[in-house]
Amino acid sequence: MARICAITGKRPVKGSIINRKGQSKKSGGIGTHVTSITKRKFRPNLQKIKVKLPTGATKRVWVSVKAIKAGLVEKAL
């Protein structure tokens, strides 16, 4: 199952780590140069929690912590 928030739709996004070497021009150097670029993923902070549905039933779903803190979901006990 994909790790996607059931409320906000947040999902992992692709990015990269850019390594630079050298002294910046601002600090008196000749400038920084890119030495390597590595692919990475930015993953949302998802928690699998029991959620109370509008029908009254409870279900375990992946929900982002941002949605929980904002009060977009009602936790079932």
C-alpha cells in the first residue's frame, strides 16, 4: 500500500542532495562548485491511526501528523 495521507493527500516527493565544495565568493573565494548530486525522497510524517467515520464506524488509515494536529480527523478510542 502506498504511504499517502487519507485526508490531505500528502505523498512522498522526489528531490536531491547537492554537495558543494569550495569557498564562497562572499567569503573571499572563487565560488562553490557542485561535486555530486544524489537522489532522495521527502517522506511525509504519516501515522496509522483509528479514525471515526461519519457513518459511526471506525477504520485504521494513514494520516499525516499535520492533519491530526489541525484537528481534521477525529481519533477513535
